[in-house]
Amino acid sequence: MTIAEAVEKMVLGWDGNIQDINHFLKVHSFSRLIGEREGLTLQDLRTLEFASVLHDIAIPLCRKKYGNTDGKKQEEEGIPLVRRFFEGTDIEPEVLERVVYLVGNHHTLTDIDGIDYQILIEADYLVNAYEGNYSEANIRNMLEKTFKTETGKQLLGSMYLNGRQ
Ligand SMILES: [Fe+2]
């Protein structure tokens, strides 16, 4: 399965849910940007791109089932949805397992255990800071404690901290 096919399948599967579609498209775009600039291997980049496209796959189900989008529940509910999404496709088994892991942990900031995970967290935050109108204190804290890649730090500083990082 190509990244474009995954993007298309997510957009069509979300049935005009424009806010969530816009969100994942932005997170995917930042993920690819940071991933390429940080020199990821092709396999890591492919894994990161799939994970960023699918990371919020459980949002519609969580809204319906729990009436909210609690992060932990999204992680749990996302795992079987990711497996179902890729059923019958030619995705490499090791890529699939890592995508499942990343979607299942993408709200967890402890134990970030790889560059793909690190970049997914940064890309999601770069988008959420705008969508959630995060405070400067929140952004500074995130920059100091969680952001690690040079590209991600530069983007965050430029977009939200008047160029400071
Ligand atoms: Fe997200």
C-alpha cells in the first residue's frame, strides 16, 4: 500500500469530517517534512508517514462510544482499527507492527523509543498548538522538555515563539 492510498482511504473513510481530515493531513505533512530533513531511512519514513496518517483513526469511534476523545482510550481503540485498515494490503509486517505501536502510544510522552515516534509527537504538537490555541508557557515547556529534532525545534520556535527556540 502506498502512502497516497492510505491518505485517500482515510479521507474517504471519514465521510466529510473536515476538521479531523485537515488535522491528519497537517500532521502527515509536518511528519514527512521533519522526517526527510532529519534523514530518516526510507523504511522509517514510510512507517512515520503511515502512523501520522492513521494516528487519530479512533477519534470517531471514541466520540460515539465514550462521548469524548480521551487520549488513552484513543490509543487502545486505535490498535485494532489500524490492523483492520491494513487487512488485505501488502504492507510489510515490520512496518505494520511499528505503526500499530505508534498509534497505540501517540499520546504518551514517556518512553519515546525511536526517531519515528519522536517526530510523530513533534508533528502532532505543531498542529495541536494552533488548533488548541496553546499558551506560550505550554509551548516553551514542550520545546524544552520534549522536542528533540533540530527541524521540529526550528519549526516550533518560528511558528509560535517569534523565531526564538
Ligand atoms: Fe493528532
